[in-house]
Amino acid sequence: MNKISPIQEALCIRVPKVYDWITRQADIKKTFSGSQGLADLEFECNNGFTPEADPCFILNGANGHNNLGVNCDHLNVDCIITDAFGHPVDPEAPGGIICKEITDPRNRESVSVNLDGESTTLQKVKVLKKGFFVIRVSNGNEIICTSAPQSFATVEKFFLCAPPGTKLQCEISHFQCEAVLCCREDDTFSQLVVHINMCQNIQMEAQVKLQITADFCQPRQEIPFDCPAPQIPQQCFFPISDIRDISGKVCKPQFVSFGPNQSVTQVISITPTGIANVTLETISGERGIRVHCIAAGTTTAVVTVRNDQTGQTRNVTLRISCT
């Protein structure tokens, strides 16, 4: 008697399906010039100077002209990504940079495009990316001037496979923010230029339900404790399908059962014929099948198995190899 325990089961799972996926670099530049640019930055320094302080004047000492004309590389300038209140955030973490669709997902404009010589229809998707940064300036002498939070934003247009029901998934990676501060020869503010670069993964997704045949994962036994294996909830509505591999020898019939309270009720099909005969048989109260190899080769049979306790049935595919 050859008893075979269940191996696989048909599962219905809910997963995101990716309809389209592209990557693109986004570049943003912001410039603050002259007295208005300095006023917009609203610098505050930690040595007691009032708001709208001039970091060029404070950090260079204001003890006379530098005789170098406009100088853009003599101070330490850092660009820090923050929230609207100036608290530092990780730009690559979810929510660090706002990235969202600003078109109506229910009414995206369709555009016919030519891809690899074939015409296809894509949808126009507008994506907004925005966030905040502060500028921190120092000269290595423990005096630090920090700007008020400054906003940045950019809107880009993408042509994607984005049918109704799909949603934008945006992921920011490889984010860089660099700033250059230029001071005049009289140690006053001239200009601040900020360059922001980011890579973006743009995906259009929708939740779908898939039926797959898969093995269930089982944990290893922890030593020294002996924990029972977890119980897998039984299927309710979706058809259950098992697969069995059976090896047999010509002219040596074997009985196959499917475990306690499992009864084979019918043989649905066997393809191709002439390799093995599959018939219903009951031994010692177990209702299984008899597999009789009559020629060398492989064949596939499908039988119906009923759970005698629940009355639920499933189709089982038998992959029979005869030697």
C-alpha cells in the first residue's frame, strides 16, 4: 500500500499587478539672488544674530574686503531635506518626498504611440514631486547659520499603460541635494543656487486575484521544544487541485490511497491511454485507486477525491511513470 500525503493546493491570492514601470531622473534647480533671495531664505545663526542674518557677513567676520571678488567655495554649505517645519527626513523613505498623480485617474487622456513598429494606446499621467529643504552654512568655528524651510516642486508628464483602475506607485531613490553659496567681495550675500537630483521608479499597479498551485511553507522544529505544525485553513469556494507523482513497474499493480477520510469517487480521465489502467478499489475500508502499469512510459490521470468529513471534493492529477 502506497499512501501519498498532499503536496500542493490551488490558492487564490490577492496581489498587485504591475501594468507599466519606468525609471527617470528628475532635476530641480532653485536660485536665491540678492537682497530678496536673502530675505526669502530667512537665515538664523547660533551666535545671537537676528533672523534674516547674512551668513556671508557673519561667517567671514566682516573685517574688510576679501579682495577675491565673488567667492563661492570658502564656506561649508549643506542642503538638508526636511518636512515643512524644518525637521530632517529621509528623502528615500516613504513620505519623505511627496510623489503623487495630479491627473484624474478616472479620466486620463489616451494617446496612440508607436512602439517597436506597432501602434499601442497609452495614458498621459502627470506626477507631482514636492518637498522641503534647509540650507546650513558654517565656517568650522562652531558658528552655524540655518535657513528657514524652503519648498521645491516639479511636475512631469509620463505616457504609461494606465487603464482605469490602476494607481500610481512612486518610489524615490538616489536622492542628492547640493547648494553653492556665493559671497561678494565685501562679504555680503550674492547668490545661493540649489540643485536637487533624484531617481524615480514610476509604476502603475492594480490589485488582482490570481489562482496558483503552490506548496505551503512549514517551519523547522525548534529544539528542544516540540511544537505542532500549523493548521492550514481549508478552502471554501475556490476549486482545490492536487498533483501526485506515482512510479510503478509494468505488471505490478499498486494500491494508492489519499489518507484518512479521503475517498476516490471517480476516475475522470487518463491521457494517453495504453500506459496504465486506473480503477477504483477499496482495501481495509480505504477507498482509493489501483494503478496497473501495462507498458513503459508516462501518462496523466485525473481523479475526484472527497473529504468524507466535510463532503468537499477536489480534483487530483496523477503523473504516472511506468518502467
